[in-house]
Amino acid sequence: RPMRIFVNDDRHVMAKHSAVYPTQEELEAVQNMVSHTERALKAVSDWIDEQEKVGGEQPEAETMETAADEENKDGGDQKATEQLTRTLRGVMRVGLVAKGLLLKGDLDLELVLLCKDKPTAELLEKVADNLGVQLAAITEDKYEIIQSVGDAAIVIKNTKEPPLTLTIHLTSPVVREELEKQLAGETLSGNDAPDVLDRQKCLAALASLRHAKWFQARANGLKSCVIVIRVLRDLCTRVPTWAPLRGWPLELLCEKSIGTANRPMGAGEALRRVLECLASGIVMPDGSGIYDPCEKEATDAIGHLDRQQREDITQSAQHALRLAAFGQLHRVLGMDPLPSKMPKKPKNENPIDYTVQIPPSTTYAVTPMKRPMEEDGEEKSPSKKKKKIQKKEEKIEPPQAMNALMKLNQLKPGLQYKLVSQTGPVHAPIFTMSVEIDGSTFEASGPSKKTAKLHVAVKVLQDMGLPTGVEGKESVKGDESAEETEQKPVIVPPPPVVETVSTPTAASPPADQTPE
């Protein structure tokens, strides 16, 4: 398969991804609503704890932990013991928010509120009533709070655009522990409160919490995986045949398909591999199915599909695979074909988005000055080869475009990069650096700490679905052009100017060290 076809697939997949990715305004609205609710729930936990201490029911304890607190905590047996004494033990992000899979128009968000004991309707009502008071104290934004006892949840709706809905699922680890004891044949105590919430709803909330943790550990760091899942989520919305795969089955399918490849793949090739797995009959009744790694018992994540749905999905995947093989991936993605072009740099999968850069006046770095050429001689008639070198340097513009590390530091200022390990011989060390962003840890290696940090930044930007800056291949071409120019000074036509040579930055990795 020619390399240019892979590049064409990558272009279409990335163009589709850009079209379905949420706008900055939508992401800010989601972030504001989730953070306001988390802070309000923490205040509700403190209020309930104060009420119980006044009644002499609870000893003094630490405050309830949120997802952000869990990321920063150092641990400790004493703190863990104190945490267990609270009625509300923590609030965690789950679903699309935790996995970073939000698409344009996704308006439903989810949180899980962990309780010490089995949640009851009385507790739900108490939390919902005080939640409105705490939200009003935290923000001026107006929220509508709805109690849904049947769903074991509290629903919050905002009153401005976009109209977001945040569902808070109440649950407790005790629910699953009792279920396991019951399956083991043990006798359970029957002293549950009469208004205890639905057990299946609580179990589903615990499962969603396990799914979020698994996704952050396995899929987030896998190249192209999150991008392909977002694109296929859009396909599941547009094509009814694919709708039964939406959610957890699709995430498992993509992680297993892409994670079992023998090398990292671009977005177009990764999407092709997922289609190949489905087209092979993996979801057919006599197929292997999709193993659910978050369940103790052997569970098929697509066990809910009937025979007709399995056959329809397989047939649709086979048809999509044929279209992709014949260069018509745009029909699978539901988009118009992009203008055909033959890029000279096939590795440029993600075109640089210059709109996110800082103004050009601050992006240009000081380049080393060359000695001015004499004004006479062959200056007025530069050779074709020297003209070609000049054109090659012009095509690489803008040479001072931000690399991935600079771009990430602009988007997430104040990141702390940590040295995980140093391996290899003394003359050729390998450094492994890591950085933690929004609860996810990204690692990458390189021959120097600076290169390893750059590789980490590329991984983070790829996970966020953002362009990663100037590719390594351009840096190599910059090296070659710089070497040629040093050997043979470029002669420019009058008026005489000072010729500058673009020297690749130290942070740009060579082509053979492109981060994977």
C-alpha cells in the first residue's frame, strides 16, 4: 500500500476529527459546570459532617475528596481511616468527561458520588437540597436541581447556552461487596434502610467508575486511539446500525484493535485496523466477542447484542473496509473528499494549526548571522542549485513555529516534568520523563531530558487531539539545507542583504527519534 494513501486517510480522519471536536466555548462551559458541582459537593459533605458531629454521630474527619484532590494526595493510613468515617467519601468524574471523549453537541455529563453506606432516598434528598445552597454561594450561574430517586441520581441543568445536563450518581462500594457475598452463598444481614436506592443503578455507577480508571490507564496513552474513538462515536450517532456499539463496547474494541498492533499507527491506519477487526467477524455469534477487563467474572461486553445486530454491524464494517481500500474513506466518515494533493512530507499527518500560536512578532527567534557576501562577482546570477536551496528554505516556513513542548506549556502553564528513569550505557543514555495532566500520566523517552520532554508533549497533544507542531522530518530537511548553505554561501540578488540560515531548535527531534 503506497505511503501516500495512508497520508490521505490520515488527512480525512483528522479533518473529520476537527469537525466533531467541541469548540473552546463548549469545553469551557463543561469545565465550569463540573468544577462548580465538585466544589459544591465538597461543601455539602462538610455540612453533613458538621450536622452529624453536632448530633454526636461522627468523630472529626478530613474533608471529602474530589477527583482533583485524589490526584494530589500523598496517601497515609491515618488519612484513609479518617476518610472512611464520612458519609460522603468522594466525587469522581466518569463517562465522557473523565475519558476526554466529548464531541460537539455532547450535552450529558456524569459524576459519581461515593457514600460510606448504601445511599438512601433520604440522603439523596438531603444532598440535593443543600447542593442548591452551596452552588449559589460558589457561583452566580443559575442551576436547576432535580431529584431522581428511581435512577439513584441528582440531575443538574444549567440555564444558559449550551444547555448542559450533569447527572450525579449516588453509590457505595458496600453494594458490590454485598453482591459478591450473596453470590458466594453467604447470608446477608437484613437491616437495610427501607428507602435504600436501586441496587442495579448503584452497581452501574460503580462499573462506570472502573471503566473510567481503566480507560485512563490503557487507552489514553495509546497513539491515535482516542482520536479513532471520537471519530467512531460520531459514526455510531450517524449510522443506526452502529448504535449498539456506542459507549463501553466501542472503547474496548478500539483499545484492543490498536493496542495489539506491532507498532504505533497514524489515525487513518488505526481506523482501518478497527474496521478490519469488526469485518473479520469478531462480533458474530460464533466469534470471540469482546472481553470486559473490568469484571471479575468472564464477561462479554457485547453480550447484549442480538444475532441480527451482530450480522448488520459485521456487514457494515466489511462495506466500510472496501470503501477505505478503494480510497473512499470520506464516504465512511460522512464528509466531502478533501482536495487531492501530494505532500512532499508524508509524515506531516497533522497540519499545523496556526490559529493557536502566539503572534508572529514573538514567535521568531534570533538566528545566527552570516557574513555578508561581496557585492561583485557572480552575486547577480545565482546558480539554479542555490535558487533551489533558497526555495527549499522558503517552503519550510514558518521555521520558528512553536514545537510541541512550547505549545503544551502555553496551553497548560506550570507543568512539572519528572525524571522517571535513566537507562542505557554512559555514552548513550536513555532518559524517561513523565508529566501528569488532568489525572493522566504521560511518559516518553529520549537521548536527552529535553528530547524526552518534547516526546512527552507530543503524546499529550496527540491525546488532546491537537496538532503537534513542526514534524521531525522538517527538522531533518532544515539540517540538510543548513549544512549545504554552510558549505556554499547563498548568493542573493541586489540590494545586498544579510543572509540568515535557519538552524533547527535543539528541542526538535531528528526523524529517527520521532515520538511514538
